[in-house]
Amino acid sequence: MKEVLLYNLNNEKGKRIREVCASLSVSCRDITPADYLETIGALAGIVGYPLRHTPAGPAFGEEMMIFCDFNSDDIYNFLSRSKAAGIAPVHLKAALTPHNVQWNSLQIREELLKEHAAMNGGSAK
């Protein structure tokens, strides 16, 4: 089932993202620091990746999205609809992959910050 994990988007922008997701029959879930040390696979509900009920990880302020069970067309469709709706981009976003399924939220955030900086020569904020 397609799902988007949302970080720091419990605001008007997040509400608008949820509306786009609903129009695509995609569920959304807010991820809080209490879940930051769980694997992305566990947060996505993938069989074989149980929740470990880890302690809360350190909070971060950047907006982030992780697309679960999306193919490239699904992501393109979501991004196109978001842009058409006038929603400002979320700079830190990734698709769940076999490579990052075992990472936790802090690890994927660090990787996305590095990629964003490399591609844009600046901060993700």
C-alpha cells in the first residue's frame, strides 16, 4: 500500500500534502522523534522489519518525506500535483529502497542533507 512518511509537516503545508495524497488514494503518517530510531522498513510496515520500540531519537527541524511503495511514475504524479496545487517543495525526500530500508530516520536525513548540499551548494533549510 502506498504511503508517505511525513516529518515536521504537521502544519498547513502538511495538510495540503495530505490532500494531494488523498486524491491519489495514498495514506500519510506523521513520524515523530519517538520513532526516529526505528528502521524505515518498520515504519513502513514491511514484513520482516518489526518495530523495536527504541527510545526517542534527537529531534530535527527539517521537513522530510519518504515515499513507500511508490514507483517513479507515482512520485512524478505526486510531485506534479503538488506543484499544480502551489505547495512549496519539501527539500528532503526519498523513496524507500532496498538500500535504505534498514536505515533509521536520522540516517536517511543525514544522507539527504548531504545529497541536497551537493546538488544545491547550500543548506536544506
